[in-house]
Amino acid sequence: MADNDKILDPKTEERIRQMARVVCICKGINLGRVLKGLEGSETVADVNRKVGTGSGGCQGERCGPRIKLLLKKMQEAKGS
């Protein structure tokens, strides 16, 4: 397939790549799944219960801060 035969535009391709990024390394949980878990959540523990993050080998040491930042950004966006 040649470059000009691409099905997706570059913005869509980048969005898909971002959604596929792994947030919880221990459990292999990607950003798309975490973003769905953010809906209606107020704390990292809420997200953890919904999507299974924070229950891997590191017990949320790696993904917890990332989820906390995502929650903060989401709450700031709602406040705008």
C-alpha cells in the first residue's frame, strides 16, 4: 500500500495511537479504557474499581499518578 492509499487521515491515526498507549503497565490497560473509566469518577480509586488499574504488581505506583493527572485535567475542563 502506497502512502497516498492510506485509509485514515493523520489526525485520526495519531488519536488511535494515543488511545492505544498503555497507562497501567502491570495490567496492560490502555488510555482508551482509562478514559472511559474517568466518566463519572471523582477519585483514582473510582477509576481503579471500574477498569482494574492499581491492582497489578506495583499496586498503582506507576499508573496512579497518571490517572490522578487525567482526573485533574478532566475536572478542570468541566469547570471551564
